[in-house]
Amino acid sequence: MKKQTKLWMLAAILTFCGNVTSYAQDEQVVNAYFTTGEMPDMMKFLPGPPDSTSVAFMNDVSRYYWGKEMRKNPERADQATRDAVYGLTTILTEFEEAFGMKISEEETPEIYKVLLEGTATCDSICTNPKKEYMRRRPFMVFNEPTLTPEDEESLRKNGSYPSGHTLLGWSSALLMMEINPDRATEILARGYRYGENRLVVGAHWQSDTDAARLAASAAYARLHTSERFLEQMRKARAEFKALMGDDSAVNTAKTAPVATSGDRAYTLQGTPATANTRGIVIQSQKKVAVK
């Protein structure tokens, strides 16, 4: 099956889960590791949303009021509003402190690539349950505003279960943790809060976020059965280690094109670098970051 999928980088994943976003970037081609049909069937390994007469739904209601209370904290409300802008761009900005390094397509191309393709693949696991359950969101049930009123009209047409934002945040956290395990605690804490902020916004129930984290974990495990993913993760980890090395090992100030003759340069994978190569290369027995 063809795995190459065109997506707007509203999220790099917008087509899969139909999530609402407040921005758009250039169209990109995301070469997903698996199609939706090749991912675990969430509707068969997780229950659907809780019935409105159940104890689980009572917890959903209680947590909705918790989220409303959190809005009184300006710092938390501001973070939740920022997190509501769905997409990888938000993830990279909001997770930067926890990860301990700026990630961008230009400066860390291998890390960026595994996050882009990895999160897009993971998020496809929620395609079918979103359409099947079409769960009403808490702000619809209570007829109350959210922190992002500009999104409400579109959210009404999009199922609440599972939370696509939470799935994106948790899968991003798992991928980042694999790249930088020394910051696992900080990364996972931010990933958890990213999903929790959907309750603060008022766009999701607690059970939506709980299901999304479980689904993201299952999808993340599925990623590790792809040899292409494993190879890209190796490249990402190598790039990260090179960038985090001491100053004598990595010359990060180099901006000129890589030499193509004489002082030959090679990528971390051992292939000859060209004038268009960007990222970490080996030149004169030194690691050089070429921008």
C-alpha cells in the first residue's frame, strides 16, 4: 500500500484526525511508516467513550470543572491556549525547554524528520474512532465557552474521542525521550501536560485524553517494527549526540558549503557530502554542523 500521504502542516497530521488548528504552513509530503489500515485497530483494543450514566463519565464531569478552575491561573491558561494551536510547530516550540535543544528542519534535519513522520504515523491510529464515535465535546454539553472560541465551530463537527492533541503530544514525548533519554522525566511531564491542557481549554473530556495516551503508546510500539523508522531514529540519535558533544568535536559556526573535493566530507551515515548537504558531517576527522 502506498504510504506517502500529502498533508497540510496544520499538524502534519491534520488529514488523519481532522483536528482544528489556527495556522497553516506550506504543504509537505509526509512519508508515513504505516498506513491507517496497518496500524493497530483502536476500536478493537480500547473501549469506546463512557456512557453518560457511568461512574467514568462522572469523573469526566469532575475533571471538566477542574479544567475550568485551572483557567483562573493566567500562566496555565496561556500555556493551554498556546498548546491548542495544533501541529508540529507548536510541539517543537513548547517542548524545547524540556528537550534541552531547539529542533528545526534546518538545524536538526534528522531529528525533525523522525518527529514529522513518526507523529504523523502515530496519529493515524485515531482516524476510525474519531469518525465512528463522533463524541460531543464538553463545551457543547455544558453550552459554555472555551479558551479558544475561534475553534469552536469546527470542533463541533469533529469527534472528541480520542483527543488528537493528546495523541500528538504523547507520541512526540515518546519519540523525543528516545532521542534524549537523559531528559525523559522533563519531556514526559511536558507531554502529559500538553494533553491535560485540553481539559483546561474545555475541548476534551478526561477519558478522551486517557484513551489517546494509550493509543499513542500502542502506535509508538508499532513504529519500532519498521526498519525505515529504526534507521531514521538512529540518524536522529547520532545527530543529537553530535550536536551535544563538546566544542572541540563540533564546529557549529560553519556556514559555508561542504567541500566536494580535496578535504572530503562525509555524512554520519558514511556517504559523501555534497554542496547541498546540511546537518552534521565529518570533515578533517572533526564533526561539523553545516547550515
